[in-house]
Amino acid sequence: MIPGGALLLNASGCLDALEAPEVARSLDAFVTKTITPEPREGNPPPRIAEVEGGMLNSIGLQGPGIDRFLVEVLPRLHQLGMPIWVSVGGFSAREYAETCARLDGEAVAAIELNLSCPNVEEAPETAAEIVAACRGRTGKPLFAKLSPATLDIGGTARAVESAGADGLSLVNTLRGLSLDERTLEPRLGAGSGGYSGPALKPVALACVHACARATQLPIVGMGGVMTGRDALDLIVAGASAVALGTVLFPDPGAPARIRAELEAGAAAHGFAEPLLARGRAKGPL
Amino acid sequence: MLTRARLRAVATEVVGPYTLLRLERGGVDPGIPGQFFMLEAPGRLLPRPMSLCLAPPGELAFLIDPIGPGTRALCALAPGHEIGVLGPLGNGYDLSVERPLLVGGGIGIAPLPYLSERLGRPRALLGFRTEWHAEAAALVPNAEVCIEPTLVTELLDDDPGDVLACGPEPMLEALRARVPGAQLAWEARMACGYGACYGCVVDVDGHYERLCLSGPVLRGTA
């Protein structure tokens, strides 16, 4: 199951709990921005562009690195008094595994493996190989965050399940590009970026549904959730929890609003609580 | 507390190529000059960061340059229409200055009317591309105006006093080189305005810092 029974989380990289603690506390668990072995400055600005149906971002895993994270950030996160999930990134299976080992003795509720950042070079190993390497180094619950740009995401889900994953986070952003209408140059400093927002929702729904059929793993669904109805749809497709990403940017009050809308929406469909709707999608799928 | 208020549009006024959007203030704190607000742009996903231009009684007013779909939607707001407003955000100008001189360029004059009011209407130097753009100078008391190719930096005295500025990057870079310690308000694209998105970073001493948290007003060092 989802560690701690969390229902609403933030998507990694979409909230800084230390700068906005009241927003974090309106969620059931806080997921950190992806932590890498070394500090990273991230990608050159501009990093943000609004596009049709959503937005592009090209942050590039800016962060303090695992050493400073453990000393300067994690102790302050614990003061929030809520479950902390740490998102882990790397450029090889060994890097992911060593970062997981560093976290193994810490009071973190789960580790989410960011296997699909569209803004940096990918590790050469497969998702399952990275999960297997991490599994050998930590007993923490391991959630594999997969890319929606995967030909057979159900097959990938089965592979990471066999490799020892405890759950899935679905989905990361899709890679996208936007050109300036006057200069015809990319609107982001790094060229392309991760596409998120409302346009991602049907993609996320299909991925969640495919993986819920392919595996028994609990799923944190995310992608384009703007309303409680969007969250309910992900649960109906098979998610056991829902993460909020882009919606937090315009609306820091989104968690409370979406929680209320989700409960009302579930009740309107005859479900006494939202998770009773899990996997109840009907018809040929 | 990060609470988004819903504020009603009172009116929009044309100021040269720009639009002054006046909103009912509600219970929102106008903040310190140089701080900014995230304004919901109707029909768009992301809000737009705008520094406060004027704080007349019961109102908040923003000077907006309609350069894209979001700013055009804000300039077209009909009176009575409500939008979400988050703020004040970020760090404004340090008002404890002895010899203030305001320097602005183009749409960068936006925070100067409120700043001028709070500092007792000090002298201001404003630069614009055309006479049409310079109509916005009427919002700033005691302003000397120049039009390109003359640049505001050419109007600076050898000892300009405590410079508080906002304008295009080349202007701010020139001021940073010329006037160490000048208070410069920078601009960046932002998705959230409260440190969540990491989209608005600027290079500060060789590191990327979030402008929404560290700025938008930064002290220039040569």
C-alpha cells in the first residue's frame, strides 16, 4: 500500500516545503525535489514557458546534492511533522543505489526513484536494473517514477515490480518544445523541456490504467490534475494516491480545494470515500 | 500565509502602449514597493508576476505591457470581473535611504509610482523608446524623461545618491557597473512566485537563485 496511507501528495519538484510549509501540511506526505549525488546548478534560464494545454519546464535537477541535503535540508523537513518522501536521481544505477544507501538509515517514509527526468541525460541502465541496484541497498519503500513516453509501460511496470519496487509513480512529464513566435528560437534556455498540465491528464490516465492491470503495485497517479474530478479519474483508473504538480503553481490552496472536491465527487458516484472508487473504471478499456 | 484573494477589476486605463489595471483592494496588503503579486490571467494556466504600481485608497493598480496572451487578457479585464491575486511576494526596496534617486526604463517604471509616494516624491530619471511609451512618465512625480537614443544612464550625476531602479536588463547592468550598491529590481518568468517552481532563477554571484525569494530587488555590486 501507499506508505502511511497518504492520499494527496505533491509531485516532486513542484513545491518547496521549507518556503511554503502550510501548503506542504495541507498534503498527506511531502515529496522532495529530486536529490542527486552531487550539487547541481540546473539548466540556464529561461526555464518556464506556458504552452497550449499546459507548460514546459527545464529546471534540470537544481539541488544541493545528497551531502548537504542530509545535513541542511532533511532535518528541517522533519520539523514539518509529516511523512517525507525523497526523490532520488542519478546518472547511473550505481549513483541511484549509493544515494538510496545514504537514505536508508534516515526517517524517510519512501524513496521515489526519478527514472524519467526529461531535462537531463538518462542513466544507461534500464529502469528495472536501477530498481534492482537500489533494492540491494535500502529497505525503504521504493517507488519507481516512470515516463509516459514508454512504448509498453505495463511491461516496464512488471519489470520494476520483479526488480523489487514497492510502488509506481505515474507519470513524469513528457518532453516538449516551444518556439518563440518572433525569433523562432526555443523559448527555454535548454531547448526542450518537460510538458505538464491539463494536456497530460489523459496520458496519465492511460498509463495508470495500463499499469494497474499489469501489476499489483500501488500507484501514485499524477499528471494534469487541476480539480478533484481529475484526482477521482486517476483513482478510478487504478491509482491509490494522487500527486499534485502544476496546479500548485497558480494555486497554493489547491490541496484543500482538490481534497474537498474529490470527496464530494466520490460521494456523488456513491463511494463513501475516494479510495473505494479505485479501479472501478467501466466498459472496454 | 499563502492565500490567493479574489479581487474585482474596477477599471482599466490606457497609458500610452500600456494599461493600468485597477483592482479592488479587498483585505490584501499592498506590501512594500518593489514587491510583486501573481495575477491570474483569464484563460491562461499560469498567473503573471506584476509589481504594484499604485496603491490608491481601497485599490491596487498594476501597469501592464500587453506583450503576450496572458498580459493581453489582463489588459482586457472587464470591470466587475474577478481574478485570483497572490501576494505581496518577494523582497521590495529598502526604503531607509537618505538621498533617493529613482531610475526607470520602459515598462520597468511600473513599481516607481508607489515607490515615489512612499519616499516623498524624490527626483526620478525615466527612459523610454518613444514619446508614446513616455506617456507613462505622467505616473511618476518629479520625473526627467529621455527618449532613445538618449539613455537614462547619460542623465546620471557623478554622485547620483541612493539609486533605486527598475528597467530592462541592459539598463540594470549599466547601473550595476556604474553605481555599486544600487537597488535594482529584476524580472524573470515565474510559474508560482513563492519558491515552488525554480523557474525564475537569476545568476547571483555565480549561483542560480530564485528571484521570487531572493529578489526581485537585489543590491548591485560592481
